[in-house]
Amino acid sequence: MPALIPPTVDVHASFLRAIEEHRAEGRGLPADQTNIGMYIRTYDGIWESLEGFSRFVADVRAQEREDTPRPPGFVPTTSLWWVEGDEYLGRLGIRHRLAPGQIGERNGHIGYDVRPSARRRGHAAAMLAAALPIAGSLGLPQVLITCDHDNEASRRTIERNGGVLHDRLDEKLRYWLPTA
């Protein structure tokens, strides 16, 4: 059964296969401002070796610490991977607080990605359900989660987990979810 775990080198090979799936759907291009896109642009050519992948894992895990240097507008984030055995299925990030300004209002507290070959199997809904108590333990009694207005799958995932539509900001639907 899959579980949310801290990033680990144990899934190196399957993580790289997942990244190739993401690349095949166009992720990693300069316009892709998602975590997966930024990971590809930053670590491509580095994470192929176990040493480079270990560095990537350490860098991702360091982002949950308040004192870790990060770009302007970024906040401490706990990253978790959805894994079954040694198979990487997806990632989820819990921002410890909303980023300042409209960035936080558009991105919310939690973002997630499921690798293309694992989609449409309920992984996103299960990941989000598993993440809510973790967000609560970080001091967040409720979380803001956003999705594009035309992303029916993400909208259903959020609503299945108790999300209540708050409003629409440009192309983003904004939902609040209780963490307990």
C-alpha cells in the first residue's frame, strides 16, 4: 500500500523514470513553474548519479527548515513522496504558511503531482488525505488548496477530501480544507 514518506534515495531509479514521464508531457520547460519543472531545470544532469540524487534529496528535505536559504517569495515547505515499495508514484509539498502576496493566494498551502503512469488510480486523493493531519501537526488548522478552474480531476480530489470552494482568482479555484 502506498504511503507518504520523506524524500529518500531508495527510490532513485523509479524517480528518474517518473521524471522522464513528466518530461514526455512537456514538463521542465522555462514556463513550467511547478516544483517538478523547477526540479528538472535545477537537477537535470546531476541526479542521474546516486551522489547527485543524494544531494537533491538533501536539498529538498532542507526546505522544511526556516533557516534554509530560498528564493524570494518561497516559504518553508515539507516535501513528502508517495511511494509503494521502491516505486515513486508522486510528490506533495506542504507550505508551512502562505507565501507573501498573490503567490500564496494562487498556490495555497499544498501542491501535489502524480507521475503520469500512476494517474487515475486515486493516488492524488489518497496523498491529500494522508497529508491533512501532517499539515495540522505543522500548526495549520485549515489549508488553502488551489487548482485551475478547468482541472476537473484536481477539483474532484480536493472536494473528496472535504474542500469547500472559497472563490475563483483568475484561472484558479481556491478551496479551504480542515486538517482535522
